[in-house]
Amino acid sequence: MTNTSTPTDNTSEFGTFDAEGNYIPRAITENNVADAELDAAYSKSMITVEDGQLVSGTVVKIDRDEVLLDIGYKAEGVIPSRELSIRNDADPFEIVGMGEAIEALVLQKEDKEGRLVLSKKRAQYERAWGKIEEVKEADGIVKGNVIEVVKGGLIVDIGLRGFLPASLVELRRVRDLQPYVGKEIEAKIIELDKNRNNVVLSRRGWLEETQREQREEFLDNLKPGEVRNGVVSSVVNFGAFVDLGGMDGLVHVSELSWKHVDHPGSVVAVGDEIEVQVLEVDLSRERISLSLKATQQDPWQQFASEHRPGELVYGRVTKLVPFGSFVQVGDGIEGLVHISEMSAHHVDLPEQVVTPGEELWVKIIDLDLQRRRISLSIKQAAEGGIVAAEYQEHFGEHAYDDQGNYIGSDYSEGQEAWEEYFAEHGGEAPVPTAEEQAAEAAESAEAAATADDSVAEVGATEEPAPEAEQEAAPEAETGDEADA
């Protein structure tokens, strides 16, 4: 008998039965479609991507070299580790987490292995540019963490790699940039070039705006001529920057010392506490000019106060020139011995009389403090005179008369040698043999003859220096002028 009744509404995961007990299988699908319609449905559920497109997805796998991102495409997208962050050598496990929703940019729809290649940092870069351009137009500030020290400055993460030059990190120059890594900073955008992927920042610009009132007050209270204590913050080829407690001032190399300075590093070092004099305050450019040598005694002034023409001083030959030689007679003080003052006899070349490095006595014949020039004489020093006070103590006061003239000493090296001999041989002087007496007499006769020949030669060759030559002879110069 055929059952014609309709099935009841009772449903079961195993199917149903009608009133007559016949089994009706459970419906597996509803609204079944044909194969063509099924393919179309699959295609509709899949997204389409193009190179350069921004997509969103979920992180489904993290490896050392790559991250897989499900964006609803027919296959997961691959983000190489180098495309995860603008930080170099970033650890993928520190950048993203499993199940995290992130945005990426399509680099390659299908590489040679058929993979979809994505970039998280490029997506971040695209988003950041729009924001940064708005900030630049509004003359605003950006915030970011310092992620790296590079040559010449710092790299700041502001959604992309922003470059902060070392000279724009602080109001004063900073020598060590490493302590800034990992710190969040605020800065102004001073240069923006998307085509060159170039963003230049200035933290100093932000500090100048926030501290403008303090700087103006500091400069108003700083007056030329006053002496301030400071700390050397930076040494450069042209001088040294000194932190005065809020702003830096520059001590130019010419203001570091009264002596010639080859490099500022030979006079000061970073961290040195020094006393400087304010030379100039430029309010419009907010620049301060300082001097270190102005707080120190002028060695020329000191030398002039302690010496006078006619005195004998001890010096060292520093340089030979065609018209004479320069002799250092004090710390940073050089005088000129003109060739006409080098010897009692005629001299063609200075090297006939002296050599560089030689130490000798010279007499001061002229001292011009205003022009910082000293004229010296070797010839006149040989004639004797008053020895400068600082050298008298070395030879002993007993060797000088009341006027300071050197009169010698009763004690000599020869006397010391005799005393040593007497101590060794019982106090009796040795008696020379006949041969020794004859040799001594011959040496005396030869020395006398040589002296007569020298006197005759001097009388025949010595000529006074022409008056015109003396007038044209350069006077003593400072060390700097001599080098020039």
C-alpha cells in the first residue's frame, strides 16, 4: 500500500518519519544551486587585490622570516620580516601577535612562487604621510620614539623614518646621542619630500618655541664685558661651545689663548669648567661670543712688566729666516735677532751662527708692547750686561753685583775637579812630567797664534750693516706672525 500522506514538521538530525513510519532523510542543504552558480558564489565571497592596494587582515602565523595574514583572499598573504617595521632587524614576535588585525599594502599580487606578498611598514608609511603633511601645513609637532643612531643624527619612528640631525637635537650641541635611543621626543618638521622619502626633523626648533621667553630673558641679562662660568659642551675646528647655564656661547679659536692654537682640542676638552668673558650678544640671531683668553693675563703684558731693554734673557732658537732668527724668550713670547745682531763679525746666513733648538743668551734691545715685537741681540749679549731677575736666582745672588751685572763665581767645575782629586790623593796636587810641561807650553803658543789670526780677520772683514738694510730689517714678530 502506498503512503500518500505528507511528512510532519518534526525534524531530526537523522531525518524524519511520516505517519506511516516511512523514513524521510534530513535535508543537507537548502536552496541548492547548480555548479556554475556555485563557482560564482565562491568568487563573490573572495576579495580581489591589486598591486599597491591597502588591505586589512588577521595574523594567522608568525615565523622568524615572515608573517602570514588572512585577508579573505584565496590564499594567505605573506609579509616578509623586513616589511614588518621601519626598524632594522626587528623581531616579528615583537611587532605583531597571533589574531591581531593589521593593515598591509600589496607589494606583489603573485610572486614567482605564486604567493601574495604584503608590507605592513609600507601601509604604515602611506597612512603616516597624509598625517605628516597635515602637521607640516599646520606648523605643528610630531611625536615618536628614537629607534636608531646613524651617522650625523638620529632616526625617529613617526610612522616612517624621520631623520633628526645631531645639531638639532638640543639647544646646544650634543656629543653622545646613544642615550636618546628608546626615548619619546617631540619635534618640528622642517623638510618634507615624499618622492625622496625624506623627512627632516628639528627638536631644537620645538625647544626654541617652548623656551623662547626663557632665552630672551637670559640674553637680556647677559652683558658684554661680564665674566661667567661655563662648561665646554662641544669642541669644533673653529672653536669651542660653552654652556652658560641655559644657552651656548662660542669661544672662537682666536679667543682661546694668547698663544697660537693649532686646534681648540689642545686647549679645552668637553666637560671642562672654565671662566669666560662675554664679548658680544646678538639678540636678533641669539648668538653669544665669548673669550677665554680675556680672563687670563696677557703674557706679553706680563713679560713687558718684568723686563726692560738692556737685560739679558735666556732663550731657545725656534726658526731661521734669511734676515735673522726667532728666539723664544718666554711662554708664547718670541723675539727677532736680526742678522746684523748675531755676531761681532760679518754673517751671511743665520745658520752660520745658530741652529733651531739651540739655547743661548740674548739681550733685549727693544720691546714694543703695543705691536708685540721684541728685538734681541746675540752680539750684545756676549758683551755682558744685567741678567733678568728670573735667571739670577738660578746662578746665585753671589754671582751678581748690586746693579745685576754678572761677575762670575769663585766656584767652578775646575775647582770641583781639583777638590775631588785632592780627596782621592791625599790633598797633594800632581807634579807634571817634563813631557807634559812641554806639551802644555806648545798648546799655549798655538792658542795665542790662533787668537791673533782671529783678531786680524775680524778687523779686515767686519763692516757695519748699511743703514738702509737696518731700517728694512723686520722687527720681532709674534709666533702667529712668524708662522705667516
